[in-house]
Amino acid sequence: MATSSPFFLASRTSIYHSIKPFSNTILSPFKTPNFHLNSTKMERSEIKAEVEDGNNKKKKIFVAGATGKTGKRIVDQLLAKGFAVKAGVRDTDKAKTTFGIQNQDLQLVKADVTEGADKLAEAIGDDSDAVICATGFQYSWDLLAPWKVDYYGTVNLVDACRKGGVNKFILVSSILVNGAAMGQLLNPAYIILNVFGFVLVAKLKAEEYIRKSGIDYTIIRPGGLKNDPPTGNIVMEPEDTLSEGSISRDQVAEVAVEALLHPQSSYKVVEIVARTEAPKKTFEELFGSIKER
């Protein structure tokens, strides 16, 4: 799968600086289908690594976009935490090279989010306890690619979860997805990213679908993604708050994994960056500081 972030690494960490709001005009260049969903909320989920029934069977997490730069880090951290992982990938042979040494707790399955909910439901199976979506479109001349992957692909994953009874869904999205409503229409990052098929709008529409689905969700909106190790502590803010800042992919993966472990993450949209001057907080404190919508 492609990497979970649409941002250029070099530019994304720089174009978030010295930004001020310009407008509160709401941008909606696309109309999306009206899906009829049962929005009744599921119970909050706290997923421990092992089932407490004496057989030491590990909880299994399906990761979409598992070979991406953020997705692979999520897989690695899940395995380190004692989870079993079902990695959804488009090319299993390539994935074997990506993950290297065989691990009995890692299962590679072919899964393309653009191929519909039925096929995804088969890939997720009846043994997955949660789904983490770290997909992202690959840059090309196809301006519909963001909508195929970041919108319809996410919708397909949510529908697959509903078909299979999976009740926890974690999405790695992006800050500024609602930039128009935040008054950030002239933010360079918002402009540049939306040149590529309005990718931020596609992500926002996907978030809206998740929130109406009734599934227990955590939507994570990171700032500019960095491949380097963490250099600061995680700052977590409510949705539509952050318009600048960056964060290590390692920390994004950590937040995604910790969202499984803390019921305080349920039904929340959180925005995250890292700052050297920020105090270190526990994930109970971080997730607990965000109000449920």
C-alpha cells in the first residue's frame, strides 16, 4: 500500500511555519454520495494484546497500507506490543521483502482498498479485532486517485468492518483536512495538497463517513510527517486546531497503537504534532484531554 501521508517530506515540515488564518469560506468542490448509515454508537473498545481466556491467543489487528512508511511502523509497534497482525498489502511478494524476517505473529494478505468492501471483508476475515487504516494515494497524473484511495478506499474499509463485525477503526488522516472551515484557504500546505485531486477534501469526506457509521473510531490527524526519530514530546489537540507543526512517523504509529489500548480514544478526532518544549504526558492524559464529539 502507499504511504499514509500525502505530504512531501521536505516541504511539509517547512510550509507549516508562520501561518495565519485568512478566510472562513467553506470549500466543497465535490459532492459525495449520500450513504444511509446506522449511526448508533458501538460500545467503547479497549483491546488488550492477549485474550484473557487462558489460551494465550493474541488479539489480531488488520493494518491497511502496511508497507507504507507509517503503516510499517504501525505493524512493527503492534508486534512489539504483543499483538498479532494481519497486514493488508497489494503485493505480497514485495511485502515479504519489506518485512524481512518471518514472524509467526505477522500474516500477509492481499488487500486493495479500491476493490470494494466484499473483498476487503474477506481479507480482514472473522479473526480481526480492529482495523487501522494507514493508506494513502500514490502521486500520479490521475487526479481521481485521492478519491479512489483516501475516500472510497476508506469507505470500503469501514463497510468491510461493518460486514465482519469489527467494532474498532483507527484512521491516520492529516491536519488541515478541514482547512477551509478553519480559515486556511491560503495556507501553502492546503493549496499544494489540494492541487493533487483535492486530497484533503477526500480525507475529510472519509472522516465524515466514519463518524456517521456508528463504529468506534479514533481519527488521528498528524502534522508534517518526518522519517527521523522523535525529537520532542507529543502534543495532542482537538480537531481543527493545528495548522502547522511536524511529527515523527514513529510517534504517529505509537498514537495509533495506543488508541487501541485506551478507551479514552473512542469517538474522537485528535490532531498531533511534536514539540521539544512540550511536557511529556501519558496517553491517558493525552486522549482524556480531548472531548468526545
